[in-house]
Amino acid sequence: MSSAPEQEAVQGGALAPPAAVRPGSPTPLGAHYRTGPDGVTGTNFALWAGGAEAVEVCLFDDEDRESRHPLTELTHEIWHGFLPGVHPGQRYGYRVHGRWDPWTGARWNPAKLLLDPYARAVDGDFGTRTESVGAGRALPAQLYGHVRDWPEQRVADTVRDDRDSAPYVPKGVVVGGTGADGGEDDDAWRDDRRPKTPWPDSILYELHVRGFTMRHPGIPERLRGTYAGLAHPAALDHLVRLGITAVELLPVHQFAHEDHLVRRGLRNYWGYNSIGYFAPHAGYAATGTRGQQVGEFQRMVRALHDAGIEVILDVVYNHTAEAGERGPTLSLRGIDNRGYYRLSGDARRYADYTGCGNTLHVVQPHVLRLITDSLRYWVTEMGVDGFRFDLAAALARSLHDVDMLSPFLAVIAQDPVLRRVKLIAEPWDVGSGGYQVGAFPPLWTEWNDRYRDTVRDFWRGAQHDVRDLGYRLSGSSDLYAWGGRRPYASVNFITAHDGFTLRDLVTYEHKRNGDNGEGNRDGTHDNRSWNCGTEGETDDPAVTALRHRQLRNFLTTLLLSTGVPMLVAGDEMGRTQHGNNNAYCQDNPTGWVDWSLLTDPRWRPLADLAARLIALRRAHPVLRRRAFFSGRPQGRGGLRDLAWFTAGGTEMTEADWYAPGATLGMYLSGNDISQRDALGDRIVDDSFLAVLHAEAHPRPFVLPGPPWARAYELLVDTAREEQPGAAEAPYPAGGEVGLPGRSVLLFRAVPG
């Protein structure tokens, strides 16, 4: 095949003169509908393709007939042109010409239609002609730039495949401004009421747009699994009743399904396989995919904001769906493989810090621009409030090592839009030196897996002392008390999408991932779970009661800990994945929230407890501190802001922290909070005593006497299914209270 475009473009079998393409502008990148200087409307196309020899923009009509239009203008490695008469709703893609030499990293192949990295909407899916997704067939061979089934495997990815991929790939969609496609322009967000919840006051709730809404009986069937479904009052009511302040959405960027899943009749459910960083995933749209998904997503954000809930996106900028050298050619690989991806010493192959086959070359200015342009777009035009960065350590790598002065982190720190939104790092990747918990700079919060592991170990009885637990309960100062960071740098979580659900954490010690089709080899082996004596579901009332108590222990510990708590959708009502700890490909009831649990009398009390604890946390600033504890006397009360007690009611000594045992009392003084309100006045609150007892047998606990309190009112007892009421008599300070085995008791201190 020629490496240069034809001199005439083909349109539905007829010829269209390339002179119709005007020079246009190299900025902004992507396809932008606008009015030219002569009043003619059309679309400006701009694509960075640094090493390419030629670029064609390809338009498709409703019958998928293609017209090709060469972009002849090249400015600073950006190919651009203005096409009059191209309006919102128009489907398009690119063909990029250049050398085919995989040995040097050059993988241009104009036979492959490429998705615009800046496409704001996508229509269709990969492999649509064969309906391969879910049918147990392989992705079409035409999607690959190389001959996929080349018999000599040693060089299988080096032989170019010249078959046209256009019938098998989705198309980008030109998106207009207000009213053109249901989307809104930048100005339309001026009256949006962003909640702007401060970090210390935040309650995160990780959910999947499709999985959260697919089985909800109050959402109309046609809206289930969609952005519109999440915006429905039935979905919002649950979030509000629970007290959630921010939803953290699993990936909603346009993503693709991997070939190995398609071959097994499965699909990528979680969406950590991005291919379009500006486009809301079309599969979650109820209103249509010719740009309507943009407006639907925006209306979802507005509805959540109106309910007082922020929207945080889980974003995957570390790799793309094109995978390794034997993966398909869908977008960046065919635009400029060497420019977009980190290549290994053997330029035919990729540096893989993600475990997904490739890693974006974030130190390259145009790649950094792609990511930051995408982030700003989702904030300014789509209304989102923050981001959780998947494998963020991969983005912080310079040439090889993780570098907290990397270009990516430096750009974020000075960007006037991005430095003001919520930024959450998953602070690791799979490369050497990739584990970076506690190392990200002050703007960032981090998923704290040290918290997860410590709390799991404590409640399953795997800790010999309580040293590490004390740090985790009080904000993980050992990790974050540096460089101006605050306790809310720690996102505390016990479960996440990746791993056991909370119910499965107390039901299974061994994963059951057979339905994933990988011989149960996938998913972590290190679950730190305890099945309470019986593996799997059981009717044994004693085991069932213990499991429910452990669930209450986990929820109570999480929501009383200093830092930012994160719940996973459905954990508050006992959702199970039947032991699957890697349900990334389970787009079925295994991965969806079962809303019948919320009306089940066995599980409803758990949701009530979660709501009760969240309400308590939101009402009391002492439970959501903005600064680390000092451990010294504060304010007029003269008490320490944080004190630790043994079961005997005495303050813990250094030796007590090392002593074997699993009982710990934590006293939080509300009269001695070091922080001030916006007017500079002291913040005064109630004081609380939380007692955590992970041993199986009951034991007495001596309640600290004056000056800590005159008496104590019991607020939460995880040994009970129904929680204490206001009429219960207080316990005298200095007296004993019985700790049931494996329980948490929370008291309000009655001042003397």
C-alpha cells in the first residue's frame, strides 16, 4: 500500500475534490464545530501526529460510506484543516500514513481507521459487524495493524495487515455546543451548584454506573445501566439517605473489550481499558450515541450536584486498550506509536509499568497535553469535581524511576483548574520502585492500602499488638505528616472494586474466580480475610451472627477513623460476589448491586448502621479533623486532643503498645480541637471514647474517670443488631463495662 494519500478522496463511490478542505487552525486539538470568517459553518480538525507523512480525516454517512479528505496543513507537528458543512452528529476517524517498521517502533498503517484521541463522543463498538462481544468469538483480525495469525510467532507482530478496519471500529462524533446535541458549553456551568465539600467532610462512595443501577427496581428499565439511571431520584435518594458526599465512578471514559475476554464470551465490565479520554462511554448512554451521551452525562452531574453530591472520576491515563505489540491498532499506536508510548530498549516492544501491555509516555509534551486537556475538559465542560488516578505512580515516572518532581505532577500543581479539584492517587504501579504510599505531594490524597491491611488483620486476629492500628485510626501520621500534608491525605478503605466485597471478606478465605475463565489464577491471593469458621455461605446461625457482627465492626472502624472514608456500593447492604475477588469481567448479577438486600430484614440493619455512623461523623468535627493530633493538652480543657487507654482504664505506656492483645480505647477530645472555624473562633465539640475489642472472648473495660468524663452514653454497640437508643442510662466514669467478644463500643463522654 502506498505511504501517501490518494490525490482524490472517495465519497460513496464518487470523487470529492480535496480543495474543499480549508487550512483551518492547529488549535484546539480534536474536532470542533465553528463558524468560519466568511460565516460558513463547519468543523475544524486538528491531530498531533509528529512523525506521520500524511493524514486524512474520514467522514462516514448513515450507511457507513466513507469520504476521505487529506489534511495538508502541518503546524508544529499538528495536522489540521477546516471542512465546511460538517455539522454536529457527523461520524469520523483518521487514517495516518507513514513507515511500517516495528523494529524501530514505527507502526503506521493507513488501512486502519483510527479513533481521534480528542473525540468527545463515540458511536459504535469494536467488532460490531460480528457482534463479537458476548458471542465467544475473537475480535476481528482487521483491527490489528499486523497480521494477527502469522504462522511464525517470533515475528508475528512485524508483518503489516493491509485489510481495511473501518467497518469494524467505532467512529468519533462531532459534538456541538449548547442545543446542538444535548451537550452544553463552558458557560452553561456558571449556574451549576457545585457542592465543593471540603476534604475532611467528605464521604466517598465508589460505584459503577451500570452495576449500581442495573437491578434497581425504582429506576425505569430503559434507564438502568445508564447515566440517566444514576441521575434518577430512586438512585439519588439512596445516596442522600446514606449521607454520601461524593461518588467515585469507575471508569466512564470510552473503553474497549480485550480479545481474550471476547473469546470467552465475556466483556470488560470495570472499564480499565480506555481508548477515548474525552468521550463518555457510549455503552452507558440511554439517549443515543451521536453526541447525546455528552448531554446525558452533564445532566447526571447536575442532578448529583443538586443532591449535594460531588462527582469524582476514576481515570486510566497510564495505559490504553491497544495493549502490547500484539494488541490491536485503534488510535494512538497508528497515529504515532513512538510518540505516545514508552518503548523498551527493543523498540519493537513496550515498557510495561501497568501490567496491561503498554504505558503512556507522559514525559512527552504532547502526551502530557493530551492528559491535562482531558482533565480540564471534564472539569470545565462536563462539571466533574475531581479524579482518582489509576496506577498514579506510572504517571509520575520520569525516564524510568518514579519521581515526585515529574512533569505530570509539576503541571498539575501549577494548573489553575486542576490544582483546585480533588486529586486522589492510587499510589503504586507494577514496575520496580512503584509502591509510593505516603510519597505524593501535598495537593494529593492517596488510597491508603496500609489502612486496609491493618484493619483487616486486626479484625481477623492476625495482629500481635495494636501499634499499627493506632496510626491508622488517627490519620496515618507516620505516612502523611510531612510537607504540609493533612490527615485527609489518607483515603481510608477496607474494600474497593478490586477484591472481596465486605460480605465476602467475612465469608471466604479463598477466592472463587472460576467464572472469569482463567483457572482461578487471576485476582490476589492475599485477601487477609476470615470466613468465621466456615467457608462460603451457611445457614449456621452462630456463624451468620458472627459475620454480621464483623461487618458492623468494619463499618464502625472505618467511619470513626481520621482521614477520608471510602465505601463501596452495596457493601452497606451486604452485597456479595460469591467469592469472586476480581469481577472485572462479570457484567452480570455477580458484579451488579442487588437492591433486594436493602429490604431484606437480615441486611437492612447494616445499611441503617452505616447511615447512623455517617450522620454522626458529619455532625461532629472531632471525628473529621483537619489537622493531625498533637497528643498534648489543648485549649481551656487541659486534656490531650487524643488519648489511648488499656482495658484497665489507664493511659497506654510505651510497653502497652507492644504488649500482646487486641483491645484498644481511643479518646477524642472535642473540647480541645486545635483547629479554628472560618472566623477564627475555637471549635468545640463533644468528646468520644471508642473501644475496639478483636478478641473472641468478652472482657471488662474500665471507663476512664475524671477529668476525661463524669459518665459515658453508649451510642454504638456492634454486638447488637439494633443500636442503643437515647433512653439508655449512662455508664459512670471509672466503672466497668463488659466488652462482648469481637465488638466496637462508641461512647459520648458526659463532661464533669
